[in-house]
Amino acid sequence: MLLLFSDLCICVTSCIPLITVTLLALILTNALCSSPSKVSPLPASCTFFPLPHTLALTLTQVDHAATLLALNWPREALDDLPTRQLSGMARANAYAELLAVEAYAHLGRYEQAAALGLEAIPVAHAIQSQVNLERARQLMERLAASLFGGAPEVARLRLRLNRLHLFWDRRCSEAGWD
């Protein structure tokens, strides 16, 4: 990957004792995402980079948003999440939507988090993404434990996830995976 870091000079050997690996990842992803002009265009003969340039930047934005959420910066994470769906990238879209659900829950915007969660669950189920479904289940439990826990949206989330859980249990038992 050909990257130009004109404003970023990091001496890794001196930084590792001073900051954690998470902060180092945040600095590097911030350098990638904060200004697209810092990333040089890829040459046409570049065969080792399998994704188109703009798609790679969008996936880096999703990773950057996940790092910001891990650092408990939900507002900044929402700002960094891509505003459009990636065509042909259903897993990345479901992950980005669930990151947005988590960010809205951190900010106390539970109704918006539940509505977005209801949209993300069918996508994760359609692509059989157990990781994203488990992430949705954890977010639903967090919403249920909040002051918003008695809202109908949370009940719909719980119902949809429980139906999917029963569906997968039945499929696994039919296949003999118990």
C-alpha cells in the first residue's frame, strides 16, 4: 500500500513505551481517514492491493470508528462512519450499522439505536453473520438494561433476535451439530 504521511512522523521505538497500542492504532487510522489527500493514488500496476482505493478508505473509516468507540468517543465515531452503503459489502455494512447502534446507545439516543438495530438484524441474518448477530444481541441487552428497556422498540429487537436464535438452534439440531 502506497501511503504518504506528510504531517505524521512517528518513531515507533520511542512511542510504544509512552502510549498504548490502541492509541497508536488511533493515530495511524486518524492519519489515514482525517484527510484523504494524505493518501496517494494507487498506480494501475498495483496488483497486491485487492480493493479499490475508495473502498479501502471506507473500510478504514469503519475500523477507525470502531477504535473511537473502544476509546469511548461515540460522537467522533459517528462522524467517521461512512454515510453511504457499500455495494457488495453486506458484512461491512452490517458491522458499520451496529457500530452506529452502539454509538447512539453510548450517547443516550436509545430510540435511534433501537430503530437502526432493527434494520441491521435482517441483513446480518441474511448473510449468516453470527458475529454481527451476537453483537446485536449484546447491544439489545444493553438497551434492555437502560431506562429505555421497557420501550416497544426494545421488545421488537428482543423478539426478532429470539426468533433468529430459535431458527439457528433448529437448523443446527437438524444438521446434527448439537
